Amino acid sequence: MQTDLLIFDCDGVLINSEPIASRTLAKALRDAGADVTAEEVLIRFTGNSGSAIRKICIEEYGIEDLEAVFAAWHLDIFPEFARTLEVMPGMDRLVRSLPHQKCVASNSSTERLSKSLGLLDLWHAFAPSIFSADQVARPKPAPDLFHFCAERFSVDPAKCVVIDDSAHGITGARAAGMSAIGFVDPADPRPGRARILKEAGAVLVATGAGELEKALASLQATQAVEV
């Protein structure tokens, strides 16, 4: 079946934001008394929605004044995005070369999307089709956000392909009846990412934009043969 819509995750796929987010959140948590490193935050928090991150902070790190922690984090993370955030290597060229309809589906808040992806020219390759978990009842791994994307484009979910770097995103895509390609940042320090994404249901896993381009071409070729 042909692909009528490509749905991209944002953080860790389109933009190299996760190291910045992990480093700044770890600092805010340490300032609040938690014993945690940036690497631990990257492993534990990446891919989660804002509500899930808040729950982890309370239940696993014993944070009492959560609003103060998040206020401190945002005072740090957004200026750091403005100073150092970059598009994932090769992704700008790849996205602009694709003939498909495309959108962004992110567990990040609308505010964070505007203050991260919104700082970069790549925003304009997707706008206004940049969707946040804020817009649905349940974030990934629920299928709600992916169904929302398909509805906005009036596309059959079975004709959508999701590109995501988290197991939450792959699980949500599969629950929505969509194909999913797992994406791995070549610089990601976490072990076993490809295996984790395959186990979540990714039909293909690509490391970096070059492999993603080949994965999309492979998927298109397979669909053409099936037709």
C-alpha cells in the first residue's frame, strides 16, 4: 500500500535537542536535591510527554516543588536551544527532498516545539502541520496523536509511515495501524537502540539521515511490488 503521509517525531529525529534537554533537566533536578546525571536523565526521560516526566520526577526522584523545578528548567533549556540547537545532520536535505505529504507528531509541548524546531528553517518544511501531544487526550505510546495526524490530512492510517526514535513512538504508531521506521542518532550513547525499536514494532531501523533515506526508498519499493 502506498505511503500518503510521513509522520516525523521531532526531538532526536529532526533536531538534536535531547542532549540539551537532558543536561538542563539534570541540572534543575540536582538543584532540587535529586542525585541524577545527564546520562541518567537521557535514558529515563527521553521520549516521554511532559505529564509523564512530571510523574517520574515525583515518584522516582521525590521532587516536591515540581513547578519550581520546571520553571528553573525552562529558564535554562530555552535559551540553550537558542544558542546551540541544530538540525540532526542530513535531515534538512532529506526532508526537503521528499515528495510526500508530511507532518510532525511530538510528545513535546506546543511551547517547546515553537522554541526548539521553531528556531530553525526546517520548521517551514512542515508548518503549519506541527502537532503536539497537547492537542490530544493521550500522548504516545497511545495512538491518539497519530490518528489526529491522519485525520487532519484525511489519510487512511494504513497509508501512513511514522519515523520515531523512541519505543513509545513506535508502539503508538503500530497501535494506530501505521508502519513505523525506527530512527537512531549515530551519536546516541544508549546501547541497543536498534533492538529496542525493532522489538517495539519498527519494520525498519535507520541510523542517521543517510540510512533513513535508504529505508524510506526500500519501503516504497516494497510497497510498489506489493501493489
